[in-house]
Amino acid sequence: MPVINPTTPTGTPPGQGADFGPCQNWPYVLTCDIPIEAAPITGYAISMATDLLWSMTGMRFGLCTITLRPCRRECFDPWPDDWRMWPASGTFPQPALIAGQWFNLVCGGCPGTCSCSSVSEFRLPSPVHQIVDITIDGTPLVTGAYRVDNNRLVVREDGGTWPLCNDLSAPDGAEGTWTVTAVFGEPVPDGAALAMGELICEIIRGALGGDCRLPAGVQQLVRQGVTIQFPDVGELFRQGRTGLYLVDMFINTWNPYGLRQKSRTYRVDQPEVRRTNT
């Protein structure tokens, strides 16, 4: 059966430190024949299966293309672990005690732990899968002008520095503005296609009132002296499982401990970038 590539967005792109759902449907390979009468609900089944597998694998997989407008940190905040801009400038140096040594820091410039020279870089929410483009004053930079380190640090390589300011009162592309468009997230694993196909089939069967492999609410069935024991569907979902073989194999592979989402830290008092066009 063919792999269906997702094209329709199903959710809102995730912000920094928050998840709002996958940005598009996951690819799938159907494990059953879909009846003609299921056509009106097939799209809903695909969207529902995507949301379910995304949630049950810790809200981890899926790619979202988002445009950000970075904001520079204040000069007196020297810590390199913060999301901040590092453009070289002629502003007054600020003394800072880092790892037991005193440094005079120029606003936005600092030697890294592996380098004795000042590095012009800024930090994006991670993970960054790909930089689409960086536009300064309405002019895109060439790809070789920068690189991405650690899936989030964008380092200037052409000898220039990142802008000191970003005019957030002006629209994207105007003089004094600069924007970064990037693809964030982790690609959906190949095995998700089979899990999606199995789950879609069960959702459609249930919606049409057909026989599902896990009848809702039925835990034991006795016919002609044969007893069939079904798992408690509610309990399975509380444990992060569905009772479907391919689906649970995929979930157990990528989220064996049933995490609700990836661990992360927040610094809510100092926002770094502004999301646009969402």
C-alpha cells in the first residue's frame, strides 16, 4: 500500500516551552481496506490518530516551520547558557565572574568555553531541524553565512555579526528588522506509518459501528463454552497503551516510560524571540 504524505495542518505550531499539537498529519500505511462510506470521516480519523500517537509518544515527533523575530539580551546579563544575542559591538564592557574568572564582556560578545575569540551567535528553541532562511533588513543571507551548532545555536561564519537591535514595531522585512524561519522538531520515525495505519482502521470501524478488535466496554465474552478475556480499554489508555499490536509496539519503542512530554526548563521573566505569522 502507498505511503500517504501529510499535507494539511492539523494544529497550531508549538511555541517556546509549550506544545499545541502536531503541525501536520503523520504519514500512514493502511493495514485494512477502507469502505467507500468511510470517505466523509477518513480525514477526521487520520487527524485523530495523529494527535493520539503524538500525545502517547511524549509530544516529541513532528516538524513545524515557524518564523521568529529574535530579541537581544541586556548587556549586563553575561551567562552564556541564556538565550541571547552575541553581536560584537562597541558598547562599554561589563565585568562578569564566570567559572571563577573575571571577564570584561562587550555587550553580546563573549569567548566560549572552547574558543578564545568572540563568537557572534544567537540561540533558538531546540531542536532546530533546518534553517529555512534568515532575513536582515529584508535581504536574505546566503546559506554559507551561518551554521547551526547543538541543534539550536546559530553561529555567524561570514565575518559579520548579528544585528544589535530588532525593530518589533515594524513588519517583517522592513528596515531595522530581522527574522529567522526554521523547521523545528524531530522527524516522525518510519515505523509510525504502520502504527498510524492500524489505528486509523480501528477508528473508522468504531465510527461506522463496525466490529472493532477492542469492543468498547467489553472485558469478557463467552460463546459456546469459549471464554474470551478483553483488556480494560480505559486502563490501557491510562497506562499509555491501546491494545493494538503495531500501535503499542511503536509507543513502547519511543516512549517506554509513558512520559507525557519531554522534560524542559523555563525562564519566564526574559522572553527571547517573538513568533510571527501564526
